[in-house]
Amino acid sequence: MPDINKALLAPCGLYCGVCAIHIADRDNNSRFKEILVNVYKPFSKTANDIKCKGCLSENQEDIFGYCKICPIRDCVKNKGFESCYQCNDFPCKLIDKFPIPVGKKVILRAIPRWKELGTEKWVDEEEKRYHCPECGNSLFRGAKRCNICKIAVDID
């Protein structure tokens, strides 16, 4: 397995490598960015706001609006942890109040797996999970349908 990009290791378990915002930015996909502007209001007003190199990026300008102010990210950092998987309080009130339902669902699935597998195997599992079971096309977290073969998917 290639080196893991630590900037993509969101402490909450929402692996940034399969995040729609990160993927749209990485691929410079302007059509996808336009769609995401409406999905992620009030943290985006234009397609230029749809950018992220991972929530643990060194440069604040490389982090999406919500992730910059995420209380989970701050909590983990303040405790000196890599992730919620190291915290005895998981799941806590910050997870309970997470504002995006699919995100909360993934956090509750991903954190126990990260703890069980370790970082390298967990990242590998997350990257393999986000593919269409029918055609193998790469998908993003929250995808409801494959954009290639059009089948409905439930991979989160």
C-alpha cells in the first residue's frame, strides 16, 4: 500500500479520501463543484468554495469551511489523539449532534473499524468500500447512485 496522506485522516472517521468535496477539488470537476455548492450551504456560496486537501491539511486555506470549525476535530486535537477511536467517551455528544445524517452514520461505523484494524488497513478498507458494486466505478461518501451504470448504491 502506498504512503497514507495524513491530511486525509479526518479524526472523526470521515476519511477525506472519499469525500465529495475533496474529490471535486482534486479532479477540478467544475460541474460537480456546482452541485456541491447547494448541498453544503451555508459553508459554500460559489464553486470556488468547494475545495479541500483534507481536514488535517497544514494550510487553513486548503480545508473546507465546515471542517475548519468542526468541534470533533478540535476535541481530538485538544486531547492529543489521532482520532475518536482513541477516546473512551466515543460516541459522545459531539457525534450525537453531528449535523449531516450520512456523516453521523459513517462515523458510527468507521470509528470502531479504525480502532479494530489500525490506520493502514482501515484506509484501505474505506478506499475499497467506495466503488460501485456493479461496474467498479469510484464513488464518494453519500453517493446514492453510480454516475456510470446508474444503479442505486448504499455503501456508507
